[in-house]
Amino acid sequence: YGAKIRAPHALVMTFLFKSGSLREKLKSIAQATYTHSRNLAYFVSTYKGLMALQSRLQGKKIPFHSFFAACIGGWLVFGENNPINSQIIMYLLSRILFGLSRLAVEKGYVPQPKQDPFPLVAALIWGTVLWLFEYHRQTLQPSLQSSMTYLYDDSNVWHDISDFLVYNKRTDSK
């Protein structure tokens, strides 16, 4: 699963934003794919093993088991701050925030909104990320900085149609 998810992402991001030889780019793609796949495999194995152990020790499965097993797995497998783990953690954080918001409404802790809150959330997120990009760029994750630099800075300079079709950052003069 990790390879299926990471390989296409690494391929696109590497060819869009990384410099170097074809060999270096392919090595980078393979390394990112391997790291993502390995970490998911280690995490799933750790989680499932700890779940089985806890269930066996207590004679039944209880809700705290999943939290505890995942915390241990997260610490052991995803505790190193590197680009792959960082992206996975950010991906999960966004899904968790949405899930907790829905759970808060479902449980009655927060009233059901009268209108869909998604447009407001989208506006606030885009407003915040562009403010951070313009005034505190260094606080953003490197791949997000690269994407936003490409979209909002590099797009200010155009040479010909290849800028639009390929990449608009020239390394040589035409």
C-alpha cells in the first residue's frame, strides 16, 4: 500500500521540484517509496501485534487498546522527524481534525451547523496558508514551500509555452 501511494507522489514531486541527474531522481523516488512502505509495514505490524497482546492479556478488546497500541507504534515508527514521516503526520492531522469535528457534532458537544461550514473552513485555511507563505515562509513544510513558490513566485516570469507545459524555472539560457 505504501508503494502504491508514495511512488506516484514521489515521481511527480521529484520531476517537478528536484534537480539532479535522472539516476539521482530515480534513486530519490525509490528511497521515498521504500521508506513510506517500510514505515507503514512496521507500524501495522506493531499495532496489530500490540492489539493482539492486549486483548489476550485482558481477555477482551477495549477502546483504549487501539489508542495505546497506535501511540506506541507512532512513537517507534513515525517518531523520527523526516520528510516522509512529516507528510504522513500532516495528512493524518487534517483527517483527524475533520473526524473530531464530525464526532463533536454527532455527540452533541457542538450544535449541528445551520449551513455547511466547509466554505468558511476553506477560506480560513487558504487565507492562513497564503499569509504564512508571504510573511513567514520558513514555517511551512518544505514541499509545500516548493509548490507555493512554483505557483506564486515562479509564475511571475514567462519565457514561452514550455514554461506552462514543462517547468518555468530556467537553469540554462535559451
